[in-house]
Amino acid sequence: MPEDAVLITQGTSPTVEGLSIGLASVSGDEARLSIAQPEQQAELITVTAGEIVEVGEYTVEIYEVETDDEGGSVRLRVTPP
């Protein structure tokens, strides 16, 4: 896993490389992310570990989707345009 991978926990919405990313929910091996590009509405996407998704000109690589007693988390990396 790359050193610049970011851990996002449920209930947080950090900005990563210019994207605002919130973890809405985790169910099994799937996570629902709310992702907003600068100056745009957020979109909801469902992802699994190992998936690579395009959000506008950004690339989001999903490394881990996990659940625990406090909800869930996703470890990902964002590559800006």
C-alpha cells in the first residue's frame, strides 16, 4: 500500500488532494462514499477494495474497506489531474 494512502473513517469528510470525501456507510466489503470536486455537488458512489474509480479528472484507488465496532473505514489514494 502506498505511503500516501489516506484512512477515512465513517462520519468524517476530509479533503484529499482537492476532493472532499465522506464515508457514508460500510456494508460487508462495500463502502458508500460521498465525493465532491471543488465547486461542485457531491456524488454518492459505492466502492469495494481493489477498485479504481474516476471522479471528474481525479483517480481514486480503493485499498481497504473495513468495518469495526465504531462503524467503518476506507483506505484510499487520490491522484489529482
